[in-house]
Amino acid sequence: MADKRRLDDPQLWRLLWRGEEQPSARSGLTVGRIVRAGIELADEAGLEALSMRRVAERLGVGAMSLYTYVPGKQELVVLMVEEVHGELPTDPPAAAGATGGATDVLVGDAPADGDALAGDAPADGDALAGGDRGESQPGWRAGLRRMAEEYWDLYQRHEWLLDVPLTRPATGPNLMDRYERDIALVDGIGLDEFEMTATIELIYEHVAGAARRLRAIRRDAEASGLSDEEWWYRLLPTLNQLLADRNYPVTSRVGEALSAPHLDTGYLFHFGLERILDGIEAHIARRRAG
Amino acid sequence: MADKRRLDDPQLWRLLWRGEEQPSARSGLTVGRIVRAGIELADEAGLEALSMRRVAERLGVGAMSLYTYVPGKQELVVLMVEEVHGELPTDPPAAAGATGGATDVLVGDAPADGDALAGDAPADGDALAGGDRGESQPGWRAGLRRMAEEYWDLYQRHEWLLDVPLTRPATGPNLMDRYERDIALVDGIGLDEFEMTATIELIYEHVAGAARRLRAIRRDAEASGLSDEEWWYRLLPTLNQLLADRNYPVTSRVGEALSAPHLDTGYLFHFGLERILDGIEAHIARRRAG
DNA sequence: ACAGCGTACCGTACAAAGTACGAATGGCGC
DNA sequence: GCGCCATTCGTACTTTGTACGGTACGCTGT
């Protein structure tokens, strides 16, 4: 981990935007293979298990050989991030074009609610999509919703992304392509440039935050071998004793009404997303009215 | 870092809820002193510079002495988190009571906009507080806004908080008190228990996310010795060459309109926060109407 | 005041990490 | 075939968390 920052190194940019690669005659290594090995390792065991030695081992080479191709671990991680963003769909931004027509095909229900988010409707379903109210929704809502879900899925596939520290955008083609697509989703809907940027970042943040929360729950559950419920139950006596003289009226009332499984499966994600979209919509409407 | 999880250890709970401490006769150590030393160190040099040896050195004891008081580094960090949450104000949740009266004192402009967020109004100010539209705002808005700003300030003082991996709530009295206060802010305003929880978490996430973004910008700027603007400017030729054949119409249009300083100072934070509050408000109104 | 004891202290050591250094080695151009 | 030089990587140094077990300090009982 020698020194802190080499990340704005032009070398890193060249790596991010590298083209086709010839495998090395001697070992068959390429930057791409190294990056992919790193991704596999991180997928399986997490970012903290990612070490240069282990990546090398997986590739059947010595640890130091990697340094011929990649300046260091930091840079490897940046390249991994760029690489996995290539998994995101790249088809054009759907019909989420400009003015937000009344009857968009994608509108009306939470789309692509399938795989990673299956079966997560909590007690009252209407907290979710919000598509079941009478009014029609502007087209950009569906676009942003889909965007959020694509990132959500990405985070499910590559949880280590949640641990990568943000740095100055060291952006490769995949990230760049996606950003263009994402920002285009809010183009021409009545926001200025600042607001467009802030909206997209807001949703990025929200997805990552919700994914982080979900992962924390999941991880702790399996680490302790206890489900969240069991864990709380186990702790109750200790807790009650400690809290004897304090009182937390709202917390306990709310806590009793909740049970972990409901928060488990993306409720935070959906609720927050729809509230954000509501907020953007309200902002645009207000702007347009005033 | 022996094994992964000891965090639901009852010992940790005892430490979190420990009462008064007698300083050790021999070294003068207490858990509190160790925790405070850790906080100082992390404040100055970041979480990745926090090592047991360095904490011990700062306290004038051997590294292994710490282990008499604290089970390990992980636990120390948890204790640090609990400790700094004691800095948050603990006065009652202001006037942000129940139904949201028409004329609340706290309403009408972004309150406590002072220190950490000074002078951050971007091009068009109305993207911010939103308090300048004719209508009055419900009282809970001011409460949540203030809450967000308190956490924002906390993150400015203790940036390392942004690097602490979330775990199952290993909660001490400070965190517990604050959670009670926070959740009370949304009590009785027309949300069910799930929504109350999700709302608070949504804002937690947002504050952390925005703080993380800001820190990334700041850190990279000082690491490279270049401001964000200079950095981009420096990179332009490389960039243009790389992007020659691709085109990013929206990105470049938006990018040109933006300049870093505007995003620098909490614009993302404010814009996102107000949008979230708008979204909650819209949700409540819709619920009430339907 | 002193003996003795238990616990607080910590020196040493080990594994695993990133990566600097420089020797070896093997494929490619002639 | 020959020689060159980039590629490969063994070794080593530093820093980390923390296990182990010895040492010595201060409190307690006389």
C-alpha cells in the first residue's frame, strides 16, 4: 500500500481505456484476466479477502508477476469496478424520453421486480411502487426505477462494490457509457444541470445505501448462525436489564410492530426509491407551476 | 483480525453500556481513555491509520495492554462509534410534534445552515430549502432537516464514521437515545411503523452518501494538489483523445454547465434532502387523501 | 511493615498483507 | 542458432492484528 494516491496516474487511465490485449507469450496473462480473477475472488470471498497473492495463485503465477500488468492493488480494484459495470444493460434508455407522456408502456407497475427482489411486499403493499394510484406517472419515473433496479442487481452480484472507497471518477468506457445513459434519463424533464446530476447521484446513493443495509443484515445473520429475530430474542433479557431505568417509548412501540423479515428483502430500497421519485416529481411540478 | 465475528458477544454489550470506570492503578487506563485515543487518532489520520500499536503509543502503554480492556480492534471501533454519537444534541425533538401545524417557528427557511454548509447556494437558490414557496410546511420537515444536519456535522467532524462497516446494531446508550429522538420525529405524522423506520433510514443513508461524496472530492483534491477544476482541465486532452470516437451528448452538455465548486459544498446534500422530504410529504398527503 | 497473590502489563512471536529489489529465464528478432 | 531484453518471481522488508506466557506491581490480610 506504499503511498496513498497514484490514482490520477495517466497509467491508470490508459489501463481503463485499454483496447484489445495480446496474452503474454510466457504466462498468458493480460490485464483483463487479472481483473477478472480479482472479480471472481471478490465475489466469492469479499473485498477484504482480495490479496495480490491470492489473485496470482488463482492465475497460476507468482504474486509479483501481476505488477508487470497492474501498478498495484488500488488500481486493480478500480479496474474491477470498471469491468463489472460492463454487465449493466446498454440498450437505449427505453421510452423514458422527454416530456413524460400520459401513457407510457413501462409505467404503471414496478417493472423487473423479479429476481433479486422477489416477494418483498410488506404488510401494506401500497407503500411500494405507487403505481396503483389512479393518476398516470411521467415516463422518466419508470426509467429511473429501472436504473435503480439494475444497480441493485449489480450490487447483489458483486457485493464488494459496496466496499470500494469512492475516488475521483477514474472512469473507463463502461462507467462512462452508463453515466451517459443514466443522466439522459433525466434530460429534458424540467431539471437544470445541477439538479440532473444531483438526482442521479441521489439515486446512486440510495441504492448503495439500501444494499449495504441489506447486506449487513444478511451477513450478521449467517455469521452468528442466528436469524435476526432469534438474535434479538436471545438478547432481550440483557437488553431489558440494561434499559431498565431508561425508556424508549417510540422505539419500543415501533420495534414491536416490526419484524426483521419485512425489512429484509428490499423494502427499504423500494420505499426510499419511490419517495425520492415522488420528491423529484413534486419538485418539477412546483417548478412548472411557479 | 483473528476470526470474523465476535460482535454479538455479550462482552461488547457490557462495554457499550459500561458505567463509570475506575482508572487502573497501574497505568491509568480505562476503556473510555482508549476509545477516546482511538477517536483522536482516527480524526487526525483516518480509520486506516488506526492501529492498536498507535493507539497504545498515544497512551504510553504497550500494544497488548489494550487487550485487557477491549477484546479487539473491531470492538474498539464499535465503541468509538457509540462514543461520538454522544456529541449529538439530546434536547427534546424541538416543536416537531404531531400533526404539523400551519405556522411552526422552525419552518420557512433552511435552519442551522451555518458552519459546515456555509455559502453553498448554487446558481438557482430555489433548488434548496424550498421554504420560499408560498405554502407552509409541516413541522416534521424542520425536525428531519435539523436531524440530517446534525448528522452531517458529525460526519464532518469524524470522517472515519463513513468507513465503519455497518453491523448488526451493536447499540450503546448514545446511539439508542438518538434513535429514539430520531424516530420520534416521524411519529404520528401519518406513517406506519415500516414507513417510519424506512424514512429515518433513508435520511441516514442520504446524509452518509452525500458526506462520502463530498469527502471523496475533498480528499482527491488535496492528494493531487490540484483542485477538481484544474484536475479536469489537465486531463482534458487525454480525455478528448480517448473519447474521440465515442460521443456522450448529455454528459458533455451537463458537464460543461457544471463546475466543481458548486457541487463541492453540500449542494448534493441539500437538494437530495429536500427531495426526500418532498417525497415523504407527497406520500402522506396521498395516503390521507385516498 | 511485610508477605503473598492475582491481575494488569507487555516482550516476543507468528501469519498475512503490499510491494521493492534484482536475479533468472525464456521467447523473439536477427 | 544466438543474443537480447522484457517478463517472471524468489526473497525480503514493513506493518498489521493478536496469541502466548512471563513479569512485576499494588492491594489485601496480618
